[in-house]
Amino acid sequence: MTGTVTTPMRGVMGPEGLDALVRSLAGRGYRVVGPLARGGVIVYDDLASADELPAGWTEVQDAATYRLERRDDEARFGYPVGPHSWKQFLLPARVRLWQARRRDGDAPEIVEESPPDRPFAFVGVRSCDLHAIAVQDRVLLEGTYVDRDYAARREGAFLVAVNCGTPGGTCFCTSMGTGPRAESGYDLALTEILEQEHRFLVEAGSKRGAEVLAELGAHPATEEDVEAARRVTDDAAHRMGRQVEAGDLRDLLARNVENPRFTAVAERCLTCGNCTLVCPTCFCTSVDDVNVLAGDAAKRWRRWDSCYSVDYSYIHGGSVRPSSRARYRQWLTHKFGTWVDQFGTSGCVGCGRCITWCPVGIDVTEELTAIRATDGEVDSAHA
Ligand code: SF4
Ligand code: SF4
């Protein structure tokens, strides 16, 4: 985001303004990505026009439960978040980092991957996911080591936030202080207002956001529009599917590493890693080097990995987390505890994806509440 604006510039437009938005972003050279209903889920993919938005669809979510349902209106953003997150574009599941070719009598030629040809414009970024992008920025851009591939993909990305009016059954952003209203980190923020006339309040959060807003044919926003938009997020905040007491989680987990709840949850956990793959902040990766049989060329690929994989914690002689109990504990205590020590923020933004997409319905809010209820208890079989 460039040139933050201090006084938000606002406008109001009808649903047809969304097509002007997609055209404006594409015309400015962005690769426009947004939500589509495809294959029974809401996915994020290239948007050719606003007609592809999932008009009239919503998601029903609970632990290990997800389905699309028709709404009784034509809301374009009337669902919470699906299995995809913006991570798949900024930190793709598999990416080639470089390839090398042997040259006779000379050093091998190493060709690094080119950066993307166009910056991204993400349309429909929820507040929880704005926070998730900020968390990954902190890890991959703002620490000692900068991830070059992430930096190239993140460079110049234009973020169109959508203030959430439809929280899901597994959402708990209000507990984590990450939503449902986008407060910063966006270029434009939309609030979809369905009462009376179907319209969008559009607010610019950056100079270039204001430039795009000026092209959308929006009318000046009235106080009534601003109040109606405020009601959308106020109502959403009261309809969160889940809640968790989050203020002291770091300390709670630090003193409960031998809590019996870890043994109980390990009896259900399949260590499949789904929760880490759908999580918008999880960033663990491994690299695979692939050589051709002739021995004259090689490629290095990076792929998502997971703390639930036994190989991921393999150190000479074996894994340091050989049991599912150890791996679940690592995930939970890192996400909500030691992440704070490392990066100064929680690793969880309350999006609920890990609850929805856990095949056995393990619910992080339930686990944290159970640990709090048994604070200080020790599983003597493992201590
Ligand atoms: S908590 Fe659920 S999603 Fe995560 S590894 Fe265990 S079974 Fe898989
Ligand atoms: S831990 Fe779960 S709820 Fe938290 S950000 Fe990751 S997927 Fe979302």
C-alpha cells in the first residue's frame, strides 16, 4: 500500500460499480484476483469481471462442516471465508526457486525465477485476512531474513478489503481483535449494504486507492450510508460463531505444556496437517532438489510443509516430535504462544478455517477453553 490517506475519502456505488472496479484495476496493470463459487466452495482465482463474484451464495460452516447455500438476496460478499486464503498467491503451495545447468569447463549456470509479471490486486480481503497478510509480512519481509519470492509477490499488491457482514459458524475474529471491520492495511474498503437499496460504501485507505475510487462513478456518501455500513459490522460482531478468551494465551500455554488435554486431543488428531495448510499465517516450507538422470541440470522447488509431518521435525537420528501429542502441542503452543515471543503478535487471526477443515472437527477454541479449565493440571504419564 502506498501513501496512506488520513481522512478517508468515501463514496457510494451500486453493485455495477464492482465491474468498474475490476476494469479499473486490470487497466492499471494488476492481476485481479477475487472470490468465485466453484466446485461447491468459494475459491480465490483470477477475476475477468465482477459477474464472476459469488452473487447470492453463502457458506454454512461448523467444525468439519462446510457447504454452500443460496441466500435470498444477491449479495456479492455474503459469505465469510472459504478454504483458500491469499497465502496461496503470496506464498504459493509449490514454487520453483531456481534451476541450474552444467556448462562444459565453466561454473554451472543458475537461473533464478522471474518475479510475477504484474502486481496482484486482491478483491474481497476480509479484515482477518488483512491481519494474516500483516503477520506474514512480519515473518517473511520484516525479520532478519527477507524471503525474496514473497517480497516479489507482495510488492505493489493492491488490497480491496470487504468489511464483514456475514461471519461464519467458526469465526472468532472479535476475540483475536482482528475484525470484522478493516481498520488499516487496505487501499480500498467496501461495505456491502443490503438494507433498502443494495449498495456499497467505498472508503479509500491510500492515495492510489483514492485514485481508483475516483474512477468508479461513486456518489458522495451520506451520514445515513456511513451509519448503515457501521451497522453491518456491528451486527456481524454480535454473530460470531465462536469466541475464545485470548488476552493471556501465551502465558496460559507456557505453564500448561504437560496439560492432559494434549493427550486427549492427540487421540483424535490424524496429524493430516489440514489445519496448517488452510491457515493464512502458517508459513513452514521445505525445499526439494530435483536432478535429471544425466546429471547436467537441477531444479530447486519450495513447497508448503507442516509441523504435523513427522519429517518436518527430523533432526539427525530421528524426529524430535515423534507423537501426535507432541505435534499438536507444537502447533497450538507456537500459534498462540511462542509466536508472540518470535514475532510480537499472535499467529492466529481468528478466521476459523482450521476448525472448518479439520476432518475430525478439532476446534482450537474448544481446546484452548479446555486447557484454561484445567490450568495447572499435569498428565503424569507424559511429564
Ligand atoms: S488438528 Fe485436525 S486438521 Fe490439524 S492435523 Fe489434527 S486432524 Fe488434521
Ligand atoms: S489458527 Fe485457525 S483460526 Fe487461527 S488463523 Fe490459523 S486457520 Fe485461522
